[in-house]
Amino acid sequence: MDFKDFHDGLLSCSLVLLILSLTFMIVSIILKPFIALEPLERDLILIVASIDMAFCLYYFFEIMNLKKTFKSTITHIFKFGIRLGISALLFLPHLFFLISMFSLHLHNLQLLMLSLIIIIETLLIGLIFKETYDLVFLESDKRNFEIKRNRQLYLNRV
């Protein structure tokens, strides 16, 4: 995958997910009396939004180090791909848990926000799995060629 596309995609998906999770959390706290939200459901939403925000902050940390990682050796880039793959695998059950939240009796506004969060999480996980595949499971010759090409296009500009 193209380095610039991956950087921009990971940054935008993480930022949108962070904003939506924060909004979901705030709406469930402030509008609790108006939307007849049970305390258990509110606590569940707070936990889910907190987990989303924690993963978003982790991906922001990875984005900050992305340029430095791609300038380093192939083994560091390989380890970066493995780290991203493991974090996406840890994030995947959270997505299935979010999908199961549709069985709760939530307000329409919360269902809409939940749908948007699920769409953004799916895009984020798909982007990470695609990059992980390109960095870890692609043949070493193709991987090295792509990394050299990306370094020439984006990282070695003076």
C-alpha cells in the first residue's frame, strides 16, 4: 500500500472514530434523562467509548512514529506490521461487541451514532489488515520493492 494513503487513512479514521466515540459518550451522559437510558446501558456505552478512544490514541501514537518507522530498516517495518496486526486483532472483538449492542433498546440517535462508529471501525480495521498483509505476508521481494518505491516517492524528498 502507498505510504501516504495509509498515513492519511489511518489518521482520518482514527480522528473520526475518536470524535464519534467522545460524542457517543457525552450524549449518553447528558441526555440520559431524556432518552430513558438505563444505568447499565449507560455504563456499557461509557466502557465501549473508552475502549474506542484508547485504541484511537494508540493509533495516533503509531501515526506519529510512522515516518520514522518507514525510514528505518526492513526488520523494523516488519515489526511495525506485526504490531498493527496484533492491535487490530485485539480490536476486532470490540467491533463484534458493538454490533451486538443493536439488541439493546437504545434511542434512535444512539443507534445512528452506533452505526456510524461501526462503519468507521470496519474501515479502520480493514485498512490496518490491508497494510499488515502488505508488510508481513507479502513476498519479501515485492515488499522490499514497495518499501523502496515509497521511500523514493515520499520519504527521501529534499
